[in-house]
Amino acid sequence: MLPCGPALSFVRCLVRKKNVSGESLEESKLCRCLSTVDLIALGVGSTLGAGVYVLAGEVAKSDSGPSIVVSFLIAALASVMAGLCYAEFGARVPKTGSAYLYTYVTVGELWAFITGWNLILSYVIGTSSVARAWSGTFDELLGKQIGHFFGTYFKMNYSGLAEYPDFFAVFLILLLSGLLSFGVKESAWVNKIFTAINILVLLFVMISGFVKGDADNWKISEEYLLNLTAIIENDSSYENVTSIYGSGGFMPYGFTGTLAGAATCFYAFVGFDCIATTGEEVKNPQKAIPIGIVASLLVCFMAYFGVSAALTLMMPYYLLDEKSPLPVAFEYVGWGPAKYVVAVGSLCALSTSLLGSIFPMPRVIYAMAKDGLLFKCLAQISSKAKTPLVATLSSGAVAAVMAFMFDLKALVDMMSIGTLLAYSLVATCVLILRYQPSLTYEQPNYSPEKAALAASERESAVSESQINMIQENHFSLQALINPSSLPTKQTATTVNFLVGLLGSTIAIFAIIQYPGKYLLDGTIKWRHLDQI
């Protein structure tokens, strides 16, 4: 049995929090060279990947129909809520680390360690999968000659491994890792160029869709869909036929289908969190990070909304191709050569998405290594480029190995769980942080709002005595019923307890709702998870 002293010391180490209150914004070894425009381009490039060219057709055909524009609106609203949580943390804790740092500051080291590894694994899997998607898209343009060659001479017949080693994906990852090691400003310029091309291609798709589109595709009758279903199923009459394409109109699958589409579309907005890892590389993080997150989500929503509207106007939703909807839609309206423009846009989108996956990964590793949760050598900074050199090259090498050998389909499906965990923790940490005594920073010399911030500091100094008076008060029922408008240690303790209680309640209900119903299914027999 362990003595109480070492056991308590171990527990304190697990729940200790990082104190960043006395740190200055200028205390950074990284290069502060990014502007607000750079962050917006980084967020748009990372979020607006190849999914904009594929996802709209898949969701419109199977879930939403023309109401996919509403699905994207609902998903965008949910993403903005998550984005605002990141934006608030970016303003209050403007340091490198994203969700890892936010968790470390508010709930302690154990959850921070779990969150950090969750982010690293998500970024590694995302980088590898996007690199393989880039390679596959390029191979499609060449008539699958690359895949045929490597599949013939380097075929791997092992479960869990890819069909053949993807040398092209390895080259892409190592190339972009070297670019990021060379300098963050140069990487930002490359990202802005590819993002601009992607946006231009999407504008072309939108304009083409509204020019060649037909509003009747949003008003298809149920009778027409019943006749179509009868023809497909070889029925002589449609009286006893149920339409396989919904009831027609703007919401052929009802509002339930629109919500189901919104759940899928939500993950199209994943990627903006890479902006939160630039806290020590942007010139004015407390202003640029919130603006960058919100603006990038707004641009992405407009792009998704416009492309999905154009696509469903050009072609009836039930005819959309789930794998390559835009090229098929352009063929449908008689603009076949436009598919080459779409191919260029999809490659540029994959390039920016790949860069957006590689960019935050070494920053999280650097933050964890600097805090002692990973090897210290991973926190080394290049003296010339002022980038986390060792973390960038090592993480790029790991992602390259995974892209080279492994079949990532099962791992990609698990990324949604990691994303949900990160977003949930950040939202929880914002709630906890609001009821703790405020974090204060020295403002950087280069800030154009220095005078206004100095005035704000003087106002906070005036209220400091009030905070001290409140903190001296002991717990009382009156203080619980009518709490102070200023955060104190008492409010922090109360909120921590309530958040922990809420999390435990949700976990218990989840256990009862899903595995429990299979445990008590009449046979009182436990079923394995692979049978659920």
C-alpha cells in the first residue's frame, strides 16, 4: 500500500494546472510574422478541402436533396459556436498549443496529456489520409497509371496495410514538412496562392450553376418520383410503390433528412482549430485569432452554400454522382471540359488541406515538449527560421510512414471521435475559465491599440481591490444564490463541481443508453462491442 504522502503528490501532479498569468506575449522563440489575412487563408485552406467537391453530392442525394443548403446553414451555426469557444480562448490564452493548452490551463495536466495526444493522432491520420487522397486524385487524372504500376510490382497482400506503398504521398508530406521547416511566412504565402486558386474555381462553379441551373430541380413532384421508382423497380403501376427518392420538393426527405445531412456537413467545417496553434507566431494574437476563426468559417459557409445550391440547380438531386458530382453535373448541362477546371480546384483544395493538417501538428508537439510532457528535444527551435524544426520533421516522418504503408480508412472514421472530444473539452474549459479569476498579460510593444489596452489595465487595477474583498468572503448560501459578477475562487470551485457532475451524468446515461440496451435485451447476455 502506498503511503499517503507520495500518493497525494502523484494526484496533485495529475491535476495541476499551467499558470500563464504572468507571461508576456513577447516571450516566444517562434517568429511573429503572421497577419490576420494569413490566419484567414490558413483557416479557409484547412477547412475548405476536397470535401466541397464531393460532400455536397453525397449528402444531397442520400439525405437532404435541395435542402442541403439548409443543412450547411445548420452545420455552420454549430461550427460557429465551437469556433467562438476557440476564439475566446485565443484572446485570453494567446499561446501555442490549441485545445491542449486550453485544457492544461483550466482542468489540469492529465486531461491536457490526453487531449494533446488526441490532437497529435488526429493530425497524423488526417495528414496521411489527405496525402493519399491527393495521390489518388492525381492518379485518376493520369488514367490510374501510377496505381496500376505500383499495384503490379509492389503489391502488399497483408490485412491492415494498403494495397500498394504510396511513394507519391510520402513525397508530398516530406515536401510540405520541409517547406514548413524553412519558414512559416513562406508556408503562408504558398497556402494563400493555393487557397486563392481554390476560391476562384469555386466561384466559377457557382456562377456556372446559376447560369445553367433550372429552378424546377428544386420543385420535383412526388408523382414524378413515384413513376421513376416504378420504372427502376420494373413495376407496371406506381400505386403501391414507395418512392426511393423521397417526396420531392425542396425537402424530399423531410426536415429529419435535412438534420441528418447537417450532422454530416458539420465535419466539413473541421479544420479552423489550426488557427489556434499560431498564438506565438501571429503579430497580434488577441485580435487576429478570433477574427481569423470567425472570418474563415464565414467564407467556408458561403462556399459550401453556393456550391451546393449550384449543384442541385444544375442537376436533379436523385441523379447526382456521389463520388464526383461536379464533373457529372457539368457533363449533364453540356459543359464537359469544365471538369478539368474542377480537377485543378480539387488538387489545390487538397494541397491547402494537407498543409493545414501538417501545420498545427508540430506546434502541439512543441507545446507539449516545452511543458515536459514529451521529449525535450522536440521543443528545439531553428535559430534561422524560428520554427519547431525537430517537431516538424519528426511528425512529418511519422505521417509519411503511415501514408506509405497503412490502409487508413478505419482510422479516418475514428477522427470524428477525436474532433468531438476536442471541441467538447474546449467548450467545457471556456465555461470553467469564465468563472475563474481573469488571466492577465503584458501587451506587446507592437500592438496598435496599446493606449486603449493600457487604459483598460488601469480600470482593472481599480477593481482589483474589489476582487480581493470578494475572495476574502467565506462560502455562504447568499453568495451561492446571488453570486458576484466578478469571478472568484468560490465561483471557480462551484463551476468545477457542477461541470464534473454534468460530465459524470452524461457518461452514465451514455453507458445506459447504448451498451445497456444490448445487455438487457431479453436474454440477459452481454454482447461484444463489434456486435453493437
